[in-house]
Amino acid sequence: VVNGYESMTGQLNVELKKPENSEKLYLNGYVNSFGRIELNANHATDLNDKWSTAFLLHSNYLGTEIDGNDDGFMDLPKSRQINFMNRYKYTGERIMSQIGVQVMRDKKAGGQLGYDFGEDFMTSPEYGFMNQTTRVEVFGKTGILFPSKPYQGFGFIYSGAYTDIDAGFGRDAYSGKEKTLYGNAIYQNIIGNSFHQYKTGASMLYDDFDEVYADSAFARTEIVPGAFFEYSYLPGDKFSLIAGGRVDFHNLYGTFLTPRLHTRYQISDNTAIRLAIGRGYRVGNPVIENINTLVSNRQLVVTEHLDPEISWNMGGSITSTLPVG
């Protein structure tokens, strides 16, 4: 629950290459038989004994018209993208901090053979599909450490992002803009001894979402303050329990209550059992999340007010390792 109310079935922790221990220089090129070309280039260096930085670059291009089934339509849209990130990390005795910026520009052009980048899908004699996405994000986190008490700490995570999408499908246009601000303050400590640990804090989300498709407009502004508490019981290597709850006050949909419980028991050296139960919420964006359905002559009709998705999930697993030989 520390990271929000949307964790319906778990989370994925995506780790990017880190400034302090990545390659000094990394170059990777790729070409395939379809004509797709990629370039990846990373550079990391220490600025001094406390500061390090990394530059990450990705670019791809596909300009070939591929029509394997001879139906007159491209099987894959033409595409070109450039994606750049710059991260900085500070490591001190009491403070650790990271900050980064990412800029991405992606263009796609598809539809009938002959349709290309820059053509006006509204007047083109071919059925055309285009999508141009620009995204800029600034993100970071700061932690205050207590060297004599490694179990204690304070952290602040923040991000701000702007996304702009312009797309077209035949004679229908789509445009979407999203502005997001997020902050999360976390304090962790123990209760008595290290068997009993907890995290608590508060978060704030601001999300302004505005999209227009054909003759329909959809817009909303979410402002969601929240607070959470998470308790961990860690008596040893064989058993662990994490129980948490959070409350969020959504300006459009009311109060979100999010309880979660995770347990793990190591039955033997090779076998572990896990159980979990919890609740999650999510506000969907049905148009952009189903953009593939717009590449057609369908008419989009919204017949009712859309509420948030709400889920309860529960389950478990038994994992066993069987040595052979």
C-alpha cells in the first residue's frame, strides 16, 4: 500500500541502469529483415566522490512497407522514435538522492500502402493511421538515513509528467493531453525490535486528463490525497507477514479504502507457501487504452458514467525447488 491504491494483483519493479555502477560506455545496434533499425547508447560516469550521472539513449526507425498477406494494408506501421534519459545520483553519509529527466518522441504511420509520415489523414486518398506522442517527465527521490539506526529512515518520492498525443484514424482525429504531479513521503522504523517494522506516510496525486475523439470530448481532473500504514513481522528467514492499509480521498469518486495482507512461510529449504488478499482501485481511460479498436469504421458511443474499477483479489502459491543430480 506504500505506493498507492492501484496494486490489484501485485507490482513490477522496473530497474533501469544506475549511474553509480553502469558501464562507462555501452553501444548496441540492431537491424532485422523487416528493415527496423535500433540504436541504444548509454554513458555513466562519476562526477566526484558523491555525485554520479548516466545518459541513456534509445532510437528506432522502420520505413519499410510490409504487406505479407497482400491486402493492401501495412502489417506493421512505419515508426520512428527517440527516447532520452539523464539521471543523477548523490550518495552522502546521511542523504541519498536521485533526480532524472526523460524526453520521448514517437511517430507512427500506417494504413493503406503509400500512406507516409506527414500526410494529412483527413484528405489523403489512402486510408491512413498516424500517431504522434510526446512525453516529458521529471522524477526523483530523496532519502534521509540514520547510520546508527539502519532500520530507520525518511524518504520522499516525486514526479511530474506531461504527455501529448495526436492521432488519426481514417477521417477521425484523436488528441489527448495529460499533466500529472505525484509526491509520496515515507517514514520507516521499528517497534521494539527488528522483528516488528513499519512504514507510514502520506501521498498526493494530481492528474489532469483531457482527450477528444471525433465529435466527443472527455476530460477530468483528479486530486487525490492519501495516507497509509504498513506493518511487517519478520521473525526470521522462515516466516514473514506484511499487513497494510491506506485511505485516499478522491475528489471525483469519494473515499478509497485499500487493505492488503501478504504472508510467506518457508516449509523446508526447498519449499515455500505464500498467501495474499487485498483490494485495489483504478480509474480507467477507455479510449486511449483501446486505441486499436479505433482503426475501423466503428462509432464510439458512451452510454453511461464510468466508475472506477474496484477489485478484490486473493490467492496463494506453493513453490518447490527439486534438485536433479
